[in-house]
Amino acid sequence: KMFEKLTIITLLYLTPMGDIKQHSFEIPSKTSCSSWFHSNVKVTEQKKRKLFSSHTYHIYDGKKVIGYICGGNEPQ
């Protein structure tokens, strides 16, 4: 039986106190981190900050997600 290679994805969360926390877990390697993120992390709202700029808020498992790290690479 062949074993499927796994990729580690780390989600970056914003806590109520303004700290950044991390949570890592494995996803199948046939799934890219960006496609997993866009399929599983939901956009909750988009706020207009200034003219020509906006900020998008994301939620996963009831927590505010501000980005992700894929397999130890730079945060997205």
C-alpha cells in the first residue's frame, strides 16, 4: 500500500488581544495550500479602509484567520 505524501499548512489567527497564534495540520499533497485555503477558509466581510484600498476578513473554525504558511515557506 502506497502512502500519500502530506503537506503541512499553518493558519495564522488573530486573537481578541491582538496577538497572532498559529495552528498547523496536514493536508494531502495533491491539494495546493492556496486551493485548500480558498475552499475551507470563508470570507466573512470586506471593509473599505481608504479610497482604493479594502481589508478582507476570513474565518476558519470560528477564528479570524489573517494568513497561512505552506510547508514552512513565507506567510501568505
